Amino acid sequence: MAALAKDRDPQALSTLGFIYEYGITVPQDTTQALQYYQQACEIDGNFGCYNVWYFYQYGKGVTQDKERARQFAEKMNRADLKTPPDVIEIIIDYLYSAKANADSDIAQRSTLIYAAKRYLTSGDEETQRFFTRIGFSKRDVLRLATFWAKDGDPEINFLVGYFYNFGYAGIKNENIEALKWFRVAAEGGHPEAQNILGSVYEKGRWGIHADGSEAEKWYDRAAKQGNDNALMNLGKMYYDGVLIKADYRKAYALFEQAHKNDVTGASRYLSQMYYSGQYVDVDCHQAQKYQGNTDNHYFRQCEKDQRERKATRDVLPVLTLKHESSPFGGDNNPYKCELNFSINTNKLGEVANFRATLQLKNSEGTSAEQTLAFPPFGLSSFDAGMMGEKFIFSQASALLPQYKPDFCQFSDLEYQVTSATATINGKEVDILKAGILKQQEKR
């Protein structure tokens, strides 16, 4: 950086100004910072001019001199800016007023960062160019937020994570870097960071293996603080019963709270629970109300399905398992591929907490034992249809992450189900012992 500054690189000089302004790895020196900003501005009006303006306009480390401030403001390159001058002045006053407050009161720091974020994240090319000229480029804001985050403020740490997540740094694996900051924010009690951490553990993203207990822990912490996203995410975990055992009582309570908060999607789950009698008694009126469906066909179908479930309650269904595909993982995923399985049932009736132990094997003789889980299925005839020549009531899908490439070739994988259990119509069933599981051949 110093070498670039000696070569009179204006961007490097501006960066050195920031380093001395805030004392990053060097003693804080306002005079030195001002000199670097001023050099950058005089060499190239694209950098440093409004940083100098700020020092004189607000009297930061120098005697306040608004005329001197105006002179440096006029040095900024405006030739290719299409933003109207009056708008430019409004935004500059807004941002630098927030910066002055943040410099004198650490409680105001997040206000400044949010003010810049508001424009930068969704701003077009013109916005990015203008904000770079006035000292608030994406990298400028990220650099400032990163410096302030070291004081431990959960909100600032969350914002740094957000900036990495949205590409402010322009680095590879930016989400993995974002996760470090989200974790600090989550541990400091930030509810949305806790929700994000829960999502990362639930889905196995950003270099993290899926972990149901960790996902549940972080969602629960966020939900207890009233985070709407966490209320839904934790509710869905308890409802699906894939990474953790299904708990309809907890799911219902979370969906009910989310619905009171007008969270999108909560009413759909409540409708399904009343439709199928999950934790609550079947109530087609309530199901229809939460569904927002005034069609009489929906109500009649609900009652018909209830009668069908009662009629077949003591008869076990036939379940059919199939390996559908093996999509490969992306750069931000810790796995090489995912084995995509589907399962369907030939009878109307709830199948929940399905767990199967699979013995996987490839043509080279490599083998491994893994567990496959599905969310509830078989609940409604609305999901019914023909699959080839066979009528099925419901189909569910599940992905089995593979952290090694051994089983990623679809045609090369063979599997055997060595154990399988599920809760069928409220009763625990040993699927293999009951002889109700079929494996559909690949085509």
C-alpha cells in the first residue's frame, strides 16, 4: 500500500487516509489522514475529495472551515455522474451527518452502516460510481464496518456478515467468510444472525455439515426473541421431522405465533394440520379458513379424506422408494453431490418420521451406511395422481448429501435398505418387518 502511495496511486492514498483516520495497525493520526485524502483528491477527483470535505465541514481534527470544505467538494469528478446535483448534496449531507454522529457516539455506528447499505446493496452502476466518489464504496463501507465490528457489537458483526454475503468484498467463498461474522453476531444475541446460523446447520451450507441439533438450538434462540423467520423455520423442522423427530405440538405453537405476526406461509401449515388432524382434531372449517379457500370442493374433499383415513386406518400402505438422481454440489456447499430419493404411498394416511438405513455400494466395492429421512406424506388426496400405471396418494422427496464422490455416479450406485421405521397413522411401524417397502428400479 505504501509503495502504491509513493507511486501516487489515488486509491491507495485514500486507503492510507482511512488507515490513519481510524488508527488501523498504526497510531491514529488525523493530520496524516487528511494529507493522504487531500493528495488523492488533487491527483484524481474520483477519490478522497469528500473525505477532506468532511474534516473541514465538521471540524474533525482541524479548525472548522466550510469554505475550505466547499473547495474540496468542487474538486470531485462529477463529469460522468447523472445524479442531479441537489440529490447528490442531500445524500452527502445525510451520510456524513450520520458519520459525524457515529464518530462521536458508538451507539450510532450501525445507523451509518445501515444508511450506506440502503443504497449500495440494490444500487445500480451509477449509484456505485457516485458512492465511490464520496468515500462510501462497498469496500469502504465493509472496511469501516469490519473495523468497528472488532469492538464486539452484534449488530455491526451481523452487517459485516451481510456485506460478505452480498459480495461487497468480491472474494471467492464469500459466504464462508460471512459465516464467521454471523456466528459472532449470533453468539452475541443477534436474532437474525441466529436464524441464519440455524439455516446453515439445517441445510448444510457454507462449509458446514447439516446438524439438526445445532439448527434447532439456533432457531430456538432466535424464535424466543420473536424473530419471524426463525418461528417458521423451527416450526417446519418440528413439522417435517427430518433432522429431528417430528413434534406437532411444538410446530403448531410456532406456526400459530407466526400467523399472529402475519408471517407468510404459517396459515398454510395450520391449514394442513387441521386438514389432517396433526396435533389438533380434524376441522375442515378451520382448514378452509387458514387456507383462504372459499371453494366448497375443498371442504368436501377435506371431509372425504377424513372418512378415507378412518376407513383405511388399520391397513398398512405399500411404500415405494426410488433413487431419482444425483445432482452435484456447488462451490459454497461442503458436499460433492446429493442423492435424490423419492417415496410414495398407495393409501391415504399419514406416514411421518420415516427413517431408513441404506447400505450404499459402487462398482469398485466401496460401501457405506447412511440414514435417509422424509417429511410427512400420504396426508391428502390433493397430492394424489397416476405414476405410470400406478395410482399413488402422495410422494415425498429427500436429499442425502455426499461429502465424498464415491457414490455420486447415478448409474454406478446400488443400495439396500437394511432397516426402516416410520410412524403410520400414529403407530410406530417396523417397515421391513411389516413387508410394506418396495424399491423401484432405475430406468
